[in-house]
Amino acid sequence: MEATRVIAVRHGETAWNVDTRIQGQLDIGLNDTGLWQARRVARALEEEPIAAIYASDLSRAWQTAQAIAQPRGMAVAADPGLRERAFGLFEGRTFADIDASLPAQARLWRTRDPEFAPEGGESLLTFKARVTGTAARLAARHPGELIVLVAHGGVMDVLYRTATGQELQAPRTWALGNAAINRLLWTPQGFTLVGWADVGHLDDDTLDEASA
């Protein structure tokens, strides 16, 4: 089977990203910066031979994916398997609030305990299984083609760890920027990393739309 090329994109910025507030599976839309970032990533990918675009069904990812799809006349396929990790009672709270009000759970979260799940949420083990299973299922539909997956920071983190063999508890030393372009290959043997955290399209003024 030929490899599937995968471009994985985190959604553009939201107000809750700025506030360091846990979004999880709450449906938060893009802010003005996020909408701008979505347009920029769309321009950066305009020459790519994309066969399909899949996105989390949460608004922030869906809006970003639509920005990529619309100039091409393509449809976006929603897949809830690409949603952010469910954080249960953490959702809607700031990092500082979680540290102050739930110190024992905050410690397990901060130390990346693979089996810890906030009340009503997912453990890292469950989340990883969901993300890798979904991404592999989607990639397997497109041997020899290029697909785009638009999702969330936690999803990007799982894909990076999976492609590079990093353990779930390993400290993160890689970027998970909003609207960054990340490239992987998938074969039935798994994912491999091609390139990560390309944000040149967010700095280059030549990509600005006249109306931006």
C-alpha cells in the first residue's frame, strides 16, 4: 500500500486560548486572530493536491477547515474522533483555577499520568487510542494521496508522540501552535514524521489578503 501524506493543522486561535482556559469539548469559535490565521493557512496550502479534508466537529476546527476547503470548492467531512480530549470538570476553567481549586487532580494532570481522567473526561490512554485510531482510519481511505486533518492541540500532541515514539508522559519539547502546518506519512505500519510546526505563513506579509 502506498503511503498517505497527512497535513495536520491545529485550529486557529480562540479567546479561551488567550485566557489559558480549558476548552476540551466545549464548542468555542475562533476569535478575530483565529479567523485571520485560518485564512493564512488556507493560502499556504492552496497549491497542495489535497484529496480530502477532515475536521473535528467543534466550531474552532470546523471554521479553520472551512477556510481551507471553500476556495477549492471542497466539502469538509466532520469526524468527532478528531475532537479535543474531553476534560470533564476541568472544562471552562483556567489553568490557575484548576491548580488552586483541584490541587490533587491538577498534579496528576500536570505530571501527565496516563490513567488519570478528570471527572467526566478522558484519560490520556483513552484519548490516544481514539485519536490514533481515527487518524489511521481516515488515512487508510487515501493511499497515495494527501489529506488534511484539522483538529486541536491535544490531537496534534498525540500525533507527534505517535510518529516519533515519544511516551505519553514525556515532557513536551515541541510546539503546538495555532494554525501551524504539520506533516506526517501514514502506512499500515503507523505514522512517521515529515515536518512539524511550520508557521512561516503566519509571518510572511506576501500572503496577506487585501482585505485582511
